[in-house]
Amino acid sequence: MPVFIDDLLSRVEKPARYTGGEMNATTKSFDDADVTFAFCFPDTYEVAMSHLGMKILYGILNDLPYALCERVCMPWTDMRRELKAAGRPLFSLESRHALNEFDIVGFTLQYEMSYTNILDMLDMGGIPVRTCDRKESDPFVVAGGPCAFNPEPLWEFFDCFMIGDGEDSIVEVTDTIMNCRKEGVSRQECLRRLAKLESVYVPSLYRDEYNPDGTLKSLTPIDDAAPAVIHKRVFRNMDEAYVPTHPPVPYMQVVFDRIMLEIMRGCTRGCRFCQAGMLYRPVRERSVDKLVELAKESVKNTGYEEISLSSLSSSDYSCISELAGRLTDELRDQRVSLSLPSLRVDKFVQDTLTHTQKVKKSSLTFAPEAGTQRLRDVINKNVTEADLVNTLTNAFSNGWNAVKLYFMTGLPTETDEDLIGIAELAKTAAGAYYSVPKEKRVKGLRITCSAAVFVPKPFTPFQWCRQDDPETVRRKQRLVREHFAPLKSAHFNYHDSGVSQIEACFALGDRRLARVLHRAWQLGCRLDGWTDQFRYDLWLQAFEDCGLDIAFYAHRERALDELLPWDHIDAGIDKAFLKREY
């Protein structure tokens, strides 16, 4: 039965978040589908509709003649309040069916600070948040995405996790659950069948034990259907991978309101802090001919006037200049512009950017990550100050006047000199602008430097490292801010120390953190990725109530022989290699 929300829309700030009905949204008969899948994004509509992975899997499932997939997003505080007051459940955008009416409820795990939203969405949708409380008739709750590579802090809430590329896994999981429903087998037997699928992890079929010092002693299967090691799935041929050329087009502004054209998957650079660069190996490229075809089809079906060439490092695509030239030639008459995120400072592709500026200029984004060469060498970010100067001088000479530079504070071995180097690098960037003759440069230089707090991540060489405690983080941020004060054209942004601390706990955490997460949600934590909603005091209380120490998870070095909570997951990276890099 569809949920009635028309009377609530006038009382919320952005009703277009909840109405659905967008161009290209897939509508099928809910009752006629053999299996129904609610694809849940644990953040607001604006963030969800900017995520390429959601569009890919939504399209794959709806292309199956027997399946139906609908989208569900985390409501903002106003709609959440209205639904609670009216006693109505969380619903899907397409048919407005309640979450608990679907056969499968799937979440994409992109960010640790969205975990409380998952519990809140399940609860609002009428689904018991813990797997042990679900009945035979309840939906199966599944997950995938980068955070699924350490699934343990979420083990109590998900029936299974899909590890790695999801194009094939999501179909296999959907088919298995559909067939189990048709055969009338028990929920437990269905979980056993799921565990036998490649790259699928069913956490209830494993048991954890701990050493006296609190470190993990073992995590072992308790059912013969469960493998000792779960291997990630890799989709090899990118030209054959599904591309959403007719995705739903929002009625409202979203974070990335453009066509996202995935040109390659993976990265060879090996930055020691970067989880994505490790998890998405090996590098796989799409051909230029295929990308041009996909771009033209996407423009025709959506009406967008901007294409973002999406990858972890766009300028590392082997045919980037040819691709940019061909796309510009094909789409110039339609006034479609290109943007190149994730540019490498040491691989500035001059002719590529010349193509991208023919229609519209946007700001350039680079990530030096650290303020000194010594620290860039430590993190294996093989770019030099000379690279940056040459790159920016080139850009400023060709009409750019806005640049964004991304850094981190708290990197291993960091000193105050490295931190001051962030401001010095901003000053150097300004110098590159002013070195261009006045008549050749565009007025209004804008340099924005943003510094995230280093968070150690699984499957990186820095997974054994500690994170700075919040007091140290704040001291370092003050130091950098003081050195930015004299810079007129440069602005410094930085992250909240408390948010980064909780993120580190859940990135590196074990199964015991599931209790903390559940308690934090009970206390009222939700929408933690939004600064104005984050409640650090409630998170501290949740840790205290569960008898666990934040410092144990976020602020200690791990021994190289320590069993890590994600060691049963094979991400395709040799642990001996990570140790050597560390």
C-alpha cells in the first residue's frame, strides 16, 4: 500500500526530495514483480542523486524483466519529524511503498558517518534494525560499497555484504533471494546459500573472540557454508560494464548536477593513505569510441550541459587528450562543457584543458595532500613544488583564476614545518598567478585550501597508524590558520576533529562497535556527516555506555602481527606488500 505524503509536503523545506516522478525514473508494477529491491542511500536526496554507483545498480536491476528497483533516501529532519508525527513509514520514491514491503533492502556504504542513518532508515521503514530480531517475512538487508571492506562494525544489522564491484554480485544476490522466497526455504537456509556466492559475506555465520588486551583473537566460520576468506569481485571489461545513459534527472539542485562519465576504474599511483586507490585495483579503462558513444547518448537522454570525466585520477587515463578533443568536437554545438576532477599536479594535460575551456571554465582541483616534499615522499604522493608551479602557471596563463588545493593534517611523521608548508604552498600558488603578465591573466584570483584530518583506512599501508587525538588536531589547525591570515587571495577550510575521530573508530573497528552504533542511534545520533547535526557528546556517551575506549580504536598504533578485523576479506592486495610500504 503506497504511503500518502501529499499533506506533508507543504510543511517541509525541499519537497522535491520526496516526490519522485523525475524524468527517466523507472516505474514498474510493484505487485507484478517477482522480486522487489529498495536501493537505499543513507544520506539526503541531493547526495544520493549525485552518486554514480546508485545509478548503475538501479539501472541494472530494473533492466531485469522480473525485478523492480526503487530508490529510498534518508529524509531531512523536517520530513523525518512529519513522518513520525503522522505515524507513516519511510517510503520509496517511485511507488511510495514502505521499506518493509520490499523483498530486499540494499544500502550503499560510502562513508562511516552515515551509519546511524542506516539504523534510522530501517526503523522508520518498519524493519527491525538487528538481524537477530527479523522474522521470516522481513526483507533481507544487504550492503555493498567501499566501507563494506570492513563490515564488522555493522555486522549486527546486515544479512549479507557484497565485496567489490557490484554489477554481477547484486544480480546474483537478488536472484538467490528471489528463488529462496519462491521455494519457501527458511531465512537461515537462504543466508547459507548467499554465503556460497562469490564475494558475499554473511556475518552471522562467523564468531569473534578477543585477547585480554582487547585486540582481536579470531574471527572464524561457524557454518560449513561460510568460507574462511571472502574474495572481492572485479568487473574486468569496462566496455561491457553497464552505464546509466538515462538516469533519473532531479527536479532540484543536487551536489553533482551533471553527467558522470566513468572513464576508468582503479589507480596505479599507490598513495599510502588512499583506500580507493588500493580497493579499486586493477586499472581498467573504457575505450574512447565507447565513451564518446555513451556521452552522446547521455546528453540526448538527460539534457545536461556538463560532463564530468570521472575516475580516481582523470589525467592518468591513457587517451585523455584524444577523448577530451573528440567530446568537445562532438558536443560543442550543444554547449556541453567538460570538467576534469581528480587532476594530478605532476601530469597537467595542457591540450586537454584547452579543450575543456572551449565551452565553459570551472575551477581546477589538485591534491598536493602535504605541505612539504618530505611528507609528500612519506605518503608516496610523487609530486613536487615545481610540478605545482608549472601546472598553475600554465593554467593561469590560459585563463583560469580559481584553484582548489586539497591537503590532510595528521599524516604519519608530520611536523609543524609540514603544516606551515600548507600556507607556504598557497603563497607559492598565488606567486604563480602573479608571475603571469597582467594583460594575460584573468582578474580575481581565488585559492581555496581544504585540509581533511587523516583517517587511517583498512587495506592501506597506513592501516596500522594512529590518528591524532582531537586536541592535537585542533592545535595543528590553529597553526595553519595563523599562517594563512596574511594571505589575501587564499582561504583555508578544515574538518571537525570529532567527526574525523568517530570516522576513524568505525573505519578501523571490530564487531563490538555495533553496540556503540546502536546506542548512539538510540541516544539520537543521525545525519552525522552534516556539521550542524553531529552530536559529539552523544557519541562519547555511547562509547562510555558500552564500556569501550575511543582511543583504543582511533589513537593507537597497531602491531604488524595483530589480527585486524578485516583480515578475512581479500581485497586483492597482498598484506606483505602493505607491510613493506608501511
